[in-house]
Amino acid sequence: MIRIEGFSKKFGERTAVDNLSLKIAKGEIFGLLGPNGAGKTTTIRVLTMLTRPTAGKIVIDGCEASQNEQHIKAVIGVVPQHFNLDIDLTPWENLELHGRLHHMLPEVRKQRIEELLKYVELDDRANDMVQKFSGGMKRRLMIARALLHQPKVLFLDEPTVGLDPQVRRRLWDLIRRLKNEGITVLLTTHYIEEAENLCQRVAIMEKGKLIAMDSPLALCQQFGAYVVEWADNEGTKTNFFADRNAASAFAGTLMTTTTLRQTNLEDAFVELTGRKVAG
Amino acid sequence: MLYDIWTVFWRDWLVLRRRIGRFILSRMVSPVLYIVAFGWGLGRSIQVNQGNYLDFIVPGIIALNSMNISFNSVGSPLNMSRVYHKTLEEYLIAPIASVSFVIGKVLSGALRGLISSLIIIFLAYAFGAHALINSWFVLVLVLNCLVFSSMALVAAMLMDSHEDMANFNTYVLLPMSFLCATFFIPDHLPTVLRWFIEILPLTHASIALRAIALGGEAPLFSLLAMLVYIFSFCGIGVWLMEKVRE
């Protein structure tokens, strides 16, 4: 569904993304991870036709971006990181504007707007002003907006940043439901557990380069299924082990409080990128 | 393409309709002040070309007011939408052509300029001014609104902050409000300054509006000059909309 070949983006002298190649299959939920400034948002901006690449080829739904931008725009839905709803309009009007921009017929548009407002549980607030909405409500409305024209690919840039845990879980359920409907989802996040929970495959980026790409499970097991974590004067340390007994034996030799647990994606991430991301 | 222009226009119309009362009231303030201060107050003792000064400045006030309103209806909101709210992205992501966006925005700015000009025309009559309003007058007014709403679009795409937008207002619009044949005819100014003023778009608008309002012919050269401004600004606007993706 999405194919990126040798994509680079430079802003003046600074290289934001360096020679990125990846393929995402139809109906997949794919996560793009990386520390702040790794190039995730730039990648999304290029894939959503907001920025043009310096080099490389981007193919979405069989169309090459440089040749058929309008077709790609018609089949993608985008939920950006910042709230970019029109605060001078009501939720209904925001959706109607989107529907008009995507050339939806009036009767289809009306039906979809009603459907989606119910879907994101905002149908009772359809005619309030968006300005008064909470972060979670705005985010849900943005997802409804992105889905209105029935896109084949959905891009979510940090969809749950700054949201309550309850709202975040509701969004996760919503994203999983999309997958069941055959929509391809590409999301960026720096909440590792979000990627672990949702994505079939994740790519980890650092300083504009792709440093790993696999399923969350395979990435974890690459270092060992178990991890022992302890703290000494220099900070938190971890050691990976293939089986529980070896891990337990090692933990026994330490004089401080230790934790023995299964390796999670965060351990793999830290091991790969060499620094912890702010949660 | 027509449908997309309508969509862009429709959004602005929706917002205007919600605030139409407030819009009209606030638009009455500055023209009333101009008419009272310059027309009634100062104007009593001034004779221009054997005519009444109030009749002389009404076309100037209409020109400068339609400039300000058309400019500010597009400039600030679009700049905020691009730099702060990022709502411009909604249009950039949509499968519409840049030219549709540009035309839709420019038309909606011009509409606001026209509504406020209508208000001034009513006020001016109420204050006892005499002006001949015919279809040429309306045509020049429409052109003037289009010149400044398209200029605003260019400015909004170029300026990277709200403060820069305000500076643009101070350095470009404010001098034009006073110098471009709005309150006086710039014949007695130094030659170089006069040439410079004669290039500015608002000069063409006030000269043309005044000529028509006082019963004269519409100066076709001024109309042509305004058309050149409109097409140039719209062209630059489309180019900037494309460039914003680089």
C-alpha cells in the first residue's frame, strides 16, 4: 500500500531523513518510533504531500507521489500532531468543510458526518463551538475528519500525546477497529507501549536513519526474552538473557534491588537508540 | 475548480454570517470618525476644486476603508491559520488546486470589503455627502477590494509571525491610507514622491472613485493598473502556495 524507496529530505544543510526505504502492506498497522527529532514527523509530512522529498520515490495506492499527487490526497486521511481544527466552526461544519474539499456528494456527506460523529461519540456536541472542546474531544474529531472521505490509508502523528489514559485506550480501540475494516494505518509515537499494543510492525528511526524494523516481539527477542534491571551509582542498568534461569542466577549475584521481567519494546528501543525517550 | 473555489468561499461566509452584526457595527467606527473629523470638523474651512471637502474625501475614505477591510479580512486570519493554528494544512492536504484556494480566499476578502464600503456609502449620504454611484464606481470598488485581498494573501504567505503582519500594515497600508490621494491630491508633493505615490494601487482607486463620484469619466488606465496588480498578486499567491511544500 505504501512503498518508500531511498527517500531523503534536507532542510538546507540539515538532513532530516536520510535514505529511508520501507514497505507497508494493506491493512497493516505500522508504527514509526524514534526519539524527538528523529525524522518521524518529516516522514509523515512527506507521505501526506505537505512537504516534497529532496530525493527518493514514494508510492501510495499504486500512484507515485511526484506524478499523481491529487489521487494520493484523495485516498489518504491525516491526523496531525497539533490540533488543526477550525476553531471558528462547529464540529459539524469542520466535517462538512472536509467533505466538500474532498468532493463528497451532499447526501453521502451528510450521512457520513452523522455516522462518524456517532463513531467518535461526539454526536451530541455536533453544533457546539470546537474552541470549547477538550484535547481528547478535539483528537477524536480530527480522527473523524480524517476518516470522513473513506481513505485507504490513515496517517496518525502522535495521536495520543497529552491525553488521559482512558481516552488513550478508547483511541487504541478505535484504531484497532480501523484495521478490521481493512484500512492501512501508519502512526508515529514516542509512547513505546502504544506501538507495542497496536502495531504489527514497527520501524525505529534515529537521526533521520532507519535503525531497525520488525514486529515488536521480534525486536524484543533480538536481545533476549528476559531482562534484569538494577540501579547503581551511575544510573539504571540492564542485562538481557535468553532464559529465565540464567536471568535469575545473574540477579542473585547483585547486591541491590533488582527487577527481573520479560523484555519489552522499550528495552529494545533503549538498547537500539542508546538513550531513553521522555514518556 | 469552481466547486473548490466555492468551498473555500463558503467556509469564510459561514464565519462571517455568524458574526455579521458585530462585523457591521465595528466597521462603522472608523468611517464615522473620518467623516466627522475630516469632513465635518476640518472640512468646513476647506474648499477643493470649488467643491465641498466632504464630497471630496468620501471617495477617498471608501477607497482606504475597502483597502483596510479587504486586506485585514484575509491577511491576519490566513497568517494565523498558516503559522499558529495550522488549519491551512487542511487545504494543503485536500485534493484541490492551489489556484482554487487563492481565488476563494481573495473573493471572500473582497466581499467583506464590499459590505463595509456599502456601510460607508450609507453613512456618507446620512452625513449629507453627494456622490454619484454608478456601475463604474462599483467596478472600481470591486477591483480595489480584489487588489488588497490578493495583496493580503501574498503577505500572509510570506510573513512568519503575527508581529510581522502588523509591521506590514504599519509600513505599507498606513502610509498608503494617508498619501494615496485619499485626503488630498498629491500634485504639490516633490516629484519623486509623487511618482512613487502614483505607482501605488490605492492612488488609482481613489482617483478613479473620485472622478466617477464627481460625475466624470472612469480613468481606464487606473482600472488597467488595478487589474495588473490583481493578476500579479494572485499569481504570486499561487506560486507561494506551491512553494510552501518545499
